[in-house]
Amino acid sequence: MNQTPKPTSNPTPPLLSAFGFRPSAFGFPSDFGSRISAFLLSLALLSACTFQPLSAAPSAPVRIIFDTDIGNDVDDALALSVLHALQTRGDSELLAVTITKTDELAAPFVDAMNHFYGRPRIPIGFTRSGLTNEPSKFLPLAEVKDGGKLRYPHRLKRGSDTPEATRLLRQVLSRQPDRSVVMVQVGYFSNFAALLGTPPDKYSPLDGRELVRQKVKLLSVMAGSFQTNRHDLEYNVVQDLPASKRLARDWPTPIVWSGFEIGIALPYPAISIERDFDYVAHHPAAEAYCLYNPPPHERPTWDLTSVLYAVYPDRGYFDMSPPGTVTVEPDGFTRFTPGGSGRDRYLILSRIQGARVKEALVQLVSQPPRMQR
């Protein structure tokens, strides 16, 4: 029997033997087949690495509506800076800002910040609640001039020149995909509670509660106090107590509460205000901070935490309570009752998480603006 001898020096069979010839017959080196095999294997691996779909596609920017009592405390201004930084990074889109503080300079100040960050077309709505207004330490920045020109250019002259907040909310929500909007409330409950009671209009055939149910996937709210043995009455809740009770009772989507205990545990570093904003001669958030209470004071980051969770709920910055229900009692105390089917949860912060959150907030607040579309 004629048997083909087994190779002794090269275990790889001739690559082209299936075609009836040996590489050496054409002047190729004897190890040509091995080289080609190695080359094709490398090419296959490269192709797999290059063209294989990624395991997770980039997520779309989180659609945000921001409701604020800006002017009462400077953390609102810092939170607005965080939102602009997140939009610059492509992680969020600020659809609108609505204001619950009845100060005519609140909307111009927000407009000035939006201009500073290169987004002058973000719509702004103003409350018509008639709540008592306390003078702000930093909103007059909107009127400061240098050499006869506004230090922070903006279009709005006063808050009452803007649309009424609930009308703007209905207009913006009606244009969004279903269950796509995260609403962030860091001030009084006035605007969002009033939205629930709005009737159908030219923007939507749905009443306010059903419009929220259809368009909103989450409400991230800075309010209440949950990890304490005291009977705390938190500021945002008690300022418009009827509205707070109504929202807590009637809001139709999940709510995540960032309580007083979260922001108080995360003071914003004074050294950041002193050093991290000198890339411009004037920065509205840093100047507002200094006017409100200058360094070495370190202001708690209450409102910033609700913004951070709203955009990055899955980054492990916070732990979460079990589901339950938050009720606002007659004096404004926020009571959490655990229950498996509850609508509400509240944020929990460990010491290790606190260090991460503080670093993230400093980087976002102090991030330089970049012109955006």
C-alpha cells in the first residue's frame, strides 16, 4: 500500500494542497503555508474585534425638566451648572427650567447662566403662585454691568415676561416621547403640583396628571428628611405646604427623594470655589456662591444630589431605600412607610460613596462651558 509519509519537521499541512500544488513549486518558501495561516488567523481576530457589535450601545441623553427656587440658596445655581456640564458631556438634555421663587430676577439669572453655557434658547417658565418673596443675595448679578455692558449677557428682563410655568410644562411634555422625561424638583412643590391639576389644552388632550403619567418616567426631588430620629420639617416641603401634600398624594410616576441628610453630608469644598473657576474673569456660579456665603464656608449640596441621581441612577453614587410611600403630614413632616408596591424610594449615602459623589460634583460644577448646538 502506498502511504503518504507523516511530516516530521512541519506539522502544518501545505496551505494550498487542496488546489493541487505545493507553494515551493512557485518559488515560495517552504513555510509559506504556516505564515499565511498565521496571517489569516490574525486577520480574523482583528476583524472580530473591529466589526463585532459592542455589548451595550451608548444610551440616549436623559431628558430633564428642572424646577428650582433659585435665589433662596446657591445650591440651585450649582445644580444648574451640573446640568449644563452633563449636557456638554452628552449625558443629558435640559428641556426647560421652571421657577418657583417669585423674584423677578430669578428668570433673568437663569437666562444669564444658560447664555454663559452657550444654550440661550432653553425655555424658562415662571411661577404665578403668589408666594412671599425673600430678597436674594445673588440674583442681582443678572443686572451687574461692566463698562456699560451686562457682565452676564441675557435676554430676559424679568420673570413675568416668561410663560407661566404650568403652561410651559404642558407644552414641553406634550412634545416628548412617552415615559422619556425625568423631572427634577429642587425647590417648592408649587409648579409640579399645579401641573397635576391642569385641564386639557391646545398642547395635549390629556389633563395634567395623565400627561405626567404618559410622558414622565421619574421625578427626582430634593425634599424631606428620612434618616433621622428628629421630627424635621424640611424647607422645600413647608414653603408651599398645600402643594407638597398634593404632589405627594397624587403624583403618578415613581419618585426618588433626596432628603436633607444627603446634601448636608456633602459640603461643597471651598477650595474649589477659590481655585477651579479662574479660567474666566467672571463665573456666575462661583460669584453667586461668594455673594451667598463666601469661602471658607462650605455650602451643602442638597440640590446637586437630585440632579446627579436623575442623570446617573446606575453609577452607584447612592444606595436606595426599599420601596414605600411618602406622605406629607399636616405640619410638613415627610413620613416614609415601607411597602413592596410603593411608589417612593429615598437616597442613602455611605461614607465611601460620599467621597465619590463630592469629587463628581466638583468636576461637574467647575467644568468649563463649551458652545453647544
